[in-house]
Amino acid sequence: MKIFRMADVEKIEEMLAAGKTVEVEWKDGATGDVNVETVKFVRWDGLVFTTGGCIYTGLDKLIEIRKVA
């Protein structure tokens, strides 16, 4: 696992712009919980909003970004 970075946010943003549904698996930096959720949108400052909450750039740990078929 690596810390969620702006490069990851940009990759998600590009996938969303191409019309793809994006799912992210990550470990919450505050609680330690592992989450798998669909991305709704990305904010300009790197906050990624999902169906269950949000992913904090620089705090949460990325496991995988994947395109949903």
C-alpha cells in the first residue's frame, strides 16, 4: 500500500472524464478500515468523494484503482 497521492486523483479524474465507472479500494488513515467504493466525483483539492464518504489525499492508503465493467 502507498499513500494516496495527487497523481492517483488525476488518474481517477481522467477515467471519470472518459466516461468510466471507477472503483477504489483503500485503507482509511484514521480508522484503519479497508473500503471498496465507487467514485462519484473528484474535488479540485484532491478530495475524492465516493458512494460511502471520501478519500483524503496524503492520509489514506491506496490499495487499488479499477475500472468497473
